[in-house]
Amino acid sequence: MLGSLTSAANPSYLRTDVSVRPRLEYDLGSPADYVRTRGLLTAESVTLLDRGTTGELQLGQTVWNEFNRLADRDRLHLNRALLRQVRRVGDSTFLQGAVGYLGTETYGASGEVLHVLSDDRLTLGLHGNALGESLGDLGHKSVLTDFRYRVPNLDLTASVKYGRFLGGDRGTELALDRWFGHHRLGLVGATTDYGSYGGIRFSFPMGPSRYGTPDATRVHWSDEADWSYQSNPGGDRGRKLNAGGDLEKTAMQGERLYPSYVLQHLERLRNVAPPTPKPLPASP
């Protein structure tokens, strides 16, 4: 699907986007009264390999670390290495699968199906994920059903997820997100067998929505910066593997398959193919 925009002009043409973004992690007030922070600079490359297939690689460089002052602050580490496949079936069904390395010595595989009803208002989804210390031992699994309702004139989306989370607990997650152009503000809360938590999140663009004439490799700021605060972080699903947040952002993020998101992504890729040479002006 995505690769079709380049194959017509040059079947062997590959495009790699390299994005850079700062990242700040912090922990507030638990178990004692403190604030501990860690700063990282991450670089991510996304290579369009074929029709709907991308390879994703993310590296992180620790700038400072107050979580563990004995840690190697200058360590360059691999945060993510994924092979992703996205397909569109008909006008309203989207499929996605991903497999690879998710960081913190954790490997994983995921798949999801989203079906859109009522003119992009109601979305029904099914997500399946598996994590482990190797691809041959994916012992931590989650299966979630996903119901989303979008109010177009307000650009408001309400979602409900129910099922088995990575930590083995069963429960329900509720979320409400409001978009202001390319900026997002949201509320999230969940209750599972392990307890309840709530939080807020927002994201904003860090780079232009369109790029100039592309080369085979383009370097730019990340398209989006995410920030979130969550109460009761010890109850985070997937905490046993310390990879729940990374999994959500890489393998479980259903927003990537929204028709509006796909159309926006396709619009950005329209200038992927090498530009057609302009004809020389006619001689006088």
C-alpha cells in the first residue's frame, strides 16, 4: 500500500527517514519524596522496503541519569528494531503486524485488525501481542478488544479496551483524546486485577508536516513528541518486563491505522519518488 507510491517511478527506490528527538523520563514522589530524572537523545530510522513493509531502528544515547548514578551515562543502546507490515483490505479494514526487538532485552511480536464503521466514526479492533526474552520464548501475552468512537466536528475520540494485559491481569482501559490540529490532549484510566491507575498525555509536532524534495535518506526532527503522566506506575501493564510503554508506542498504537492517519501518511509520501526532470525551455 505505502510502497505503491514509489514503485511506479522506480521499483528499486528505497526511502529512509532518520528522525531525532530529545526524551525525558522522571519519577516523582515514590517511595520517598524525590524527583529523579533521566535525559536521552534518540535517533530513529524508518526505511520503506516494499508495499506496506517498513524496517524501524531506534538508538538511544543517555545524556544524564539520576535514576542510577553508577550507570554508564555515555552508553549508546538499542531501543527498538522492528519489521512492520501494514495492509489495507477493502475500504474499511486495516491489518498490521510487527516483530523484532523492543529494548530492555525484550523481544516481541504483535498483530492487530481494525475495522471502521459509520464513516470513520466507530472503529472495532482486536490486538494480540507476545513478549519474552527471545523470539523463541514469548511467554507474556495480551489479547485486547478495542472500541473507538470519533466525533469528527470536535476531533474527539473515546476508546474502551478490554481483555488480558501483558502482566497477566484482566481489566478495562478507558481513554479520551481531543485533537487540536496536530496537537493531542488526552485522559486515560484503567482498572485491572492488579489495581487502578489514571493519567494525562499530550503530544505535539516537532517538525514540518510536509518535506521538501526527498533524497534516498532524509534527516529531520521527529514528527511528534509525546508526554504523559501516570499515577500508580507500579501497576503498569507489562511492568514485569519493563517494556509496556515501548510496546504501546511501537506495536499497540491503533492510531497508526486510523484512515485519517493513513491518508496523512500517504500525503507525506507523495513526494517520495525521485522528481521528474523538467523539460528544457524551448529555444527562442
